[in-house]
Amino acid sequence: MKIEIDKALSIYENAAKYFEEAKKLKKKAENLKNKIEGIKRKLEDIEIKIVERRKKEKKKEWYEKFRWFFTSNNFLLIAGKDAITNEIIIRKYLEKNDLVFHAEIHGSPFGILKNGQDAKEEDIYEAAKFVGSYSKAWKQKLSYIEVYYVFPDQVSKKAPAGEYLPKGSFMIYGKKNYIKTKLEIAIGEKNGKVIPGVPESVSKKTNRYFILVPGNEKPYRIAKYISESLSLDINDVLPLIPGEGKIIKNT
């Protein structure tokens, strides 16, 4: 460091002058350090708030363990994702005022429309469409599928004599109420959250949604496009894609 000496001042006066300047610089450095520490604390507080907010946002409802959506009149439909969750929803969540849905195809989820016996015809139709769309009919690229619904007391784990029911399978006794439905789902966004369902229900809850039908586009590519378009997490969108498909409408 180069120090300039003021010849008009004595050595002691020069020393005193630089000592005062050094004190000022030290004070400025301390103030700057305090400001930096203050900024760091604020950033830490912001980071903590963001983490806490994300925890709250990621907190899932009990039904989100399954496939689910709310109908146009806000009846909850839950459906199995596999044999294990099929077993769980029927054994644990089926109640006497519900309706049970299943597509007329091997490889269909069971669906439960909670309080479905109080639901309107449009809710029952939407539930049937949802269950049918998540059956193997989608991967077989069918356009329509027959879906039936029954009452809880028609569903049994008791197999006929000499037969065995594997996990996730149930016997249906009595009359089946059939609905022929188109295969299509809708994925929407509202307040930063994904809205799953069928076009009839999702369109009533948000104006930002996509409609999908069976097709040839890979699920990941569809999920990537939808998540980027709606500013959603792809990990929340990808599980909603039943298989290869195509987007027929976006808003």
C-alpha cells in the first residue's frame, strides 16, 4: 500500500491524519458487514418461509393417494391405481350411501362415488367416464367403453365355491347399471394446483385446461407440454396421463 506524506504536516500530524482515516474506513467496513449480515438474515427468513409454504402446499388430502376428482356438483370420486389400491378403497372407504363403478374390461380400476346415491345423473356419468378412461381401454386406444355402477351391498369378496379372487378383485351380485361413455380426461390448473377429472367437471372449475383422448403421443411429452403451459410441476401431471394419447383441446 502506497502512503503519501503531506510535507506541510509533521510526521505526527500525518500519522494522526491517517489514523483518523483508518478509523473511518474501519467504521464503514463494520457498517457494510452489518448490512451484509442483515441481508443474509433476511434471505434466511425468506428461505424458511418458502420451505414452510411448500410444505403446506404439498400437504396432500387423504384421497390423493388414489385417482380422484370432483364432479360438476362436487361429489368426490376415488379410484384405484392398481390391485392393491383397488382393494384398499373397497375395503376401507366404501360406505352404504356410495356407488361403485367398474369398466366392462379386464384391467379396470374400481371407483367409488362418495355419497353417490345422492348424486345427479351428470355426476354419475362423469364418474363412469373417469373410471372408463383409466381402464385398459385407453391403452387399447378404444374410443368408447361400457362402465357399470352398482350399490355397496352388491360388492363382495366372497367367491363362488371352488374359485379364488386375487387381490383387487371383487364379485358383483345383482343388477349392473350400464353407461356407455367416451374415453377422455381433462387436466386443468387453478391457483397453482392441478385439477384432474373429465371435461364436463374440469371446465366448470377452471378455464385453463387440456382435454386428452387415446392417441400415439408419449405420456411424458404430453405431461411436459401441459405442465409448462399451465405452470405446474410435471411430477403432478405425469401420473394423470392414462397412456399414450393426444391433446384435442386446450384453453
